[in-house]
Amino acid sequence: MNKTSFFLLMFCGLSALAAAQTVSKATITISNSSKLQRPGAVVAIKWADITAKYPGIDTANFKVTDLTTKEELSFQLEYLGQKTVQNLLVQVNVAASGIVKLSLVPGKPVAPVKKTYARFVPERFDDFAWENDKVAFRMYGKALETRKDNAFGTDVWGKRTTKLVINNWYKSGDYHTDHGEGMDYYSVGLTLGAGDIAPFVKDSIYFSKNYHHWKVLDNGPLRSTFQLGYDDWNVAGKAVKVTKTISLDAGSRLNRVEVSYTYAGEEALPVVIGIVKRKEPGTVLMNELQGVMGYWEPKHGADGITGVGTIVPGDALVMNTDRMHLLSHTAIKSGQPIVYYNGAAWDKANEVTSATVWFDYLNNYKQKLLQPLVVSVQ
């Protein structure tokens, strides 16, 4: 074989290899049937559906590309606490009544930007904190229970940066002052805070102790999911335990909260999902038919305004206010999880700046739950 033939064969081989790495092994179609745009939506594609069409996929060596824009997308392999991949997560912009098509091809993927994070914080009395590029939250742990400043419900940290801040804020210890990235001024105390849940029997909320057990199931870059476990406590003479599985997606202001209560017996347990009220008047949304409850707090001086909201999918709810809370009433049976959503916005982030904008966000979020994006794999 002469040199010319050798180099020609080598060139053809390299060209064939390059072509093989750009030929789509599977195509994902994401469809939006609603009249609402879906910017920055995190979409889960079942891994089993992908491997059925792309059986040789290497989890460490594939890329996701938008077939229209040719842009490569970062992604996350979601495990849900299992040893094997359960879902492929991607973040896409889908127009109203629009379609996005993605291609899976072999190759080294682009490095992702981490947009969500969650961790146990033993250095701050066993807090558990989590965040995305919009907002941050925390729940209180066992070590805080014996202190005078103990608190129960969901806490909110206002952010006005897309950066992840939890580690730096805890390290500084000065997160009650806004240094340009945001702050924690939200007051929880012994309430449900920003949308926590608790049993409600004979007009009384039965608060548990703080969480005693935790487990991180996934931790970014597009979704963080974790579980918090609460030891049993007395609810009107009945021993009750609860586990909360909480997920936060990049770009979202609301958590997905899956709650499972366990107790003896088959009767339903009444529960409430609540938002703590302030003494000064705020603006309230109570849409019982749609299960959407919102609160635009009174202004907290120079700290600004926090909007809080909850969404309970399913049948219409009864809602009311008491001395301390806005309340959404529902019921749960032992071992049968329910799912609801809670979250918040801060006006000083300059995205959600009024009650109208916040309530529109909540109502639109509910509509998106009713008309989810539809995924297929070819």
C-alpha cells in the first residue's frame, strides 16, 4: 500500500468515526399543549425509554443537542436514591403550543453549570438547606429543639443572584444582612412558615419536633431531591410519623413536596398546609377550586417583601385563616403519599415585584401542572 492510499484510508476512517458520533442514536420530542410558554422547564425523560431506543448508551459519553438550534444542552442523570439511572433531566425552553426536539449522540458532554444544591448543615444546629438559581429554603433540625430560638416550619431566604450561596452564607454567619446577594429576614418561629404541613385535629395544629433523619437522593445540577424524617409524636392520642421528600428544580420558585404519614388504623388524618401571617395587612389569594393559596406579605422595612404560595393538586380544598396562618385543608391516609407545592419570591430580586405578578405565577404554575409537557423517545 502506498502512502497516498494509506492516508486516504485513514482519512475515510476518521470521517466515518466523526459521522458516527454526530448521527442521532435517539430523538426526544417534548411537546407543550398549553397556551403558556415554558421557559427554562426541567423535563424528566425515563431512562428506560432512552435505553430501549439507544441500548448501547454510555452514561459517561453522550451529548444532548437541540435539533433546531444545534445547541448542546447540559443535563443531569437522576437516580432518586437508587443505584441505577432513573431519568434524564434536561432544561429547555418550549414555546406555547410548541415542540422541542433533542438528539442524543455519542461524545463527551459539555460541563454543566450547577443550579441546585442541598445539604445537611451540622455547624448551624442541624439545619437542612437547599437552593436553586432563584431562591433558598431551610428546615430546622434536632439540635435546635432545646434552644430558645427553636423554629418549626419552612424558612425562606431571599436571593438576588443566580449563584449558589448556601455554603458562603453559612461560612460567613452574616446572612441576616443583605450584602448584595440577598438575605434571610423571613420569620418562622413555631409556625408552619412558608408552606409546611401538619396534622389538624379539632381546630388544633399538631406540630412535630424538628426533623431527625435526612438523606440526599440527587444533588444537581438541575434538580436536588432529599428526604427528611420526623420521629413519631402524639396527635390527639395517636402516634404519627412523617417523611417529606422535597425536590427543587433549576429556575423554579416552588418545591415539590411529597409527604407520607404513617400511623395505626385506616381512617384519614386531617392535615393543613399553612403560611404564617404577619400582624400588618398583606394581600391574600385563596382559590379553593384550584387549590392555589398565595400571600404577598406586608413590606418589611428596607428588607422588602416576600411572596409565599402553595398549590395542592386534585379536588377543591377548604381554605381559611386563623390567628396565625393561611390554611389549606386536606386529608391523608397512612402510607399513601400526597404531593403539594410550596415556595416563595422576593421583590428585591426584581423579577416578582407585586402581588399581581406573584399570584399570576402561582396560577400559571397550577395550569402547567394540569397540562404537563409530553415526552416521547424515538
